[in-house]
Amino acid sequence: MRGCEGNLCMMNNAIILLLFQGGGAAGGGLGIFLLLPLLFIFATFYFQQRKTKKWQEVLGNLKNGDRVTTSGGIRGLVIALKDDAVHLRVPPDNLRLEVAKASITAINREEEEKKPS
């Protein structure tokens, strides 16, 4: 046996037969079931990457006066911006906190809050 070792060679032959099997009634659609997980993984990564890019763009457009919520549940008003951090004014004592931009999970702009009912 050139390049094969017993059961490994038989398993390889069985896989090759299943992959290249003709359009028979019993197993003709097996090839598509082998490709479905790959398509699912590709779609998952593609849409997650689009969502991440869109959120990074939103964080890049952050400005003073925006109301934000952090991943820790802190809600405050943006009063200053840095490259990778923002300064928040947090009620009721008007505390000034510096938090990482990456910790911001939601943005509520003033214009969106004053929509006509």
C-alpha cells in the first residue's frame, strides 16, 4: 500500500466516494450538507464584521452633548473627548468620570430624544 496505512486508507476512500458520488437518489445531496456549515460560518463572520465596523464609525462620530450608557451601566453626558476615552458628567452629583470609548454600549443623542410624538 503506497502512502496508506490500513484503516486510514479505507476511510479516505470512503470520504472520496461520498464527496464525488453521482446524483443518485439516496445520497446525491450529501455534498450540499458538507458545504452548509462553511457557508454558515462565512455569513456569521461577514455580518459580525459589518456590525463592528458600523459601531466603530458611530463611536468615531461621538460628540459633546451626547448621552451615553457604558457597559457597567453608568449613564452620563459626554463633556470631553480623547482618542480612546471620553469624559462623562454623571448625575446627581455631577461627577466627572473618564471612561474608555470601548466601554460605551449605547448612545442617545439630544435630537433623537426630542422627536415629536
